[in-house]
Amino acid sequence: APDDIDPAIWERIKDHPCFSEEAHHYFARMHVAVAPACNIQCNYCNRKYDCANESRPGVASEKLTPDQALRKVIAVANEVPQLSVLGIAGPGDACYDWKKTKATFERVAREIPDIKLCISTNGLALPDHVDELAEMNVDHVTITINMVDPEIGAKIYPWIFYRHRRYTGIEAARILHERQMLGLEMLIKKDILTKINSVMIPGVNDAHLVEVNKWVRDRGAFMHNVMPLISEPSHGTYYGLTGQRGPQPLELEALHDRLEGGAKLMRHCRQCRADAVGLLGDDRRREFTRDHISSDV
Ligand code: CLF
Ligand code: SF4
């Protein structure tokens, strides 16, 4: 294990391309887009595309049922020897669209017991499923946390849908914030490695992400991944503010430098799509569309 990493932790991350920078040269992840439904609205989301929690919007993913997802994972596992992780990252929210997420994980774990299961969520529904995640041996979870101050949250999230009701404004952001912190604390109690993704939105939460970093470090997050907002017009718009721009590469770098010394930073994220396949930075998803995968497993 590298000097700065506890050997027991290293065992759990050494073949996870996102949780270990070293691993991303040698190990591949794939996503299956089984979770289209979402329970919040982010101002930067374009629902026609993938969840920007984890994904570069562009073209909508091919949505799969859990059975189709299983066939796809088997096909990829046969072709991509580096495959070590199956992630569910939308295109909506994997914890909200829980039945499909769970069915997919259960089916895949039965057929390929050594694949690591990974999930990305906005956190609102997360506390309801932490026990089941632990039972399914999910050892890697990502929560997208863009604020710890509901006043800032109200500029990012116009509404949430929670316990059969829609909430808006600061009330919505406060509930989301409380659920994200509760989910994080519950995961840490279960000893599940938890990464935090944040979308850097200049003028909205950029300076505030220093505070977010402190909060998540204090609660035991394993890693903090600050990603740039992607705001090209072709990817949709930022609904809250017309003309909202993404950060310049140097602004992102400056923020990363400010965060150095806090929660461990991830610097090799590729902002994957909800149907990504392959090594980070070497996307092979086009080889594995539904048409290319035989149904006789
Ligand atoms: Fe997928 Fe996310 Fe798991 Fe990785 S992606 S669910 S933690 S297996 Fe990785 Fe892609 Fe960055 Fe995500 S590079 S967007 S951090
Ligand atoms: Fe869109 Fe993801 Fe936000 Fe849901 S959590 S609104 S899918 S960006």
C-alpha cells in the first residue's frame, strides 16, 4: 500500500478506479442506467440527459431493466478483463429508484460475486437504504453535496419531493441538507467508504465548498471530488440563473488548492455518464449497447 494509506483501507480501494487514483490506470468500472426517476430538481440538471451528479450530459443513456442490466454486465465482464466495479449513477437517483437499483445489484452479485458494487445518490432517500446497502456489501457510496447552508441550497435546488410532498425554497434545501448529513453519518457508522461529489458553480457555491469540505471531513467522508459545472448551451441551461457559466480550469485548480489539507481530494474524475463502460478516460460504452448484447445468457 502507498505510505499515506492504511493497508486495511488499501485492500478496499486498490481495484476501485474512482476511490484510488493508482487503480484508475488498471481497473475499469461500468455503469448501468437502471434508475431514471429522481426526487429532487437541481438547477443544473437537464432531465433529457444523465444525472449531473456523476455524469457529463450529452446524449441520454440507454435505460435498462435489471435483467437487461445483468446481461450487459455479464457481456462486459467477458470482454473487459479490467472490470472491477459496477456503479449505478442514474440517470436519475439510484436511492430513489431503489427497487431497480436493488434488483440489479442482487442479480449481478449472484452471477459475479467478486464485482464491487458502487452507488451514487443525491442523498435525500439515502438514509432509508443504508441498512440494505450494508447487507448487499456495497462498500463504496458517493453523495453529491453542493452546500451545507440552505440559503445557498435554495439557489441550487428549486424543489424536492419528500415523503409524498413537494417542498420548495429554503425549506427544501434544509431537508435535503439534513438528509445528506444523516445519510453520511449512517454510512460512516456502517464503515462504508463514502465519497462526496460537489459541483462547483461559480458565484453560487464556489467559495462555500471550503465549508462543505470541512463538514464532510468532520463526519468521516473518505474523499471529496469537486467537479466543474458543465454549462455549454448544448447541455442545457442553469435554470436558476440565465447565463450561469461553469468554472475555468484555473478557477477549479485554485479551489482544489484551497481544499488541500482538508478531506482527501479526488483529482482524476472524468464526470462519467450513467452508462459509462471501461477505464476512466477510455470509454467503451458504444461497444456494449443493447443491440450488441445477445439475450441468451
Ligand atoms: Fe461510478 Fe461514481 Fe462509483 Fe465511480 S464514477 S458510481 S464512484 S464507479 Fe468516478 Fe466517474 Fe468521477 Fe464518478 S470518475 S464521475 S467519481
Ligand atoms: Fe438531475 Fe441528478 Fe439533480 Fe436528479 S439529482 S435533478 S437527476 S442532476
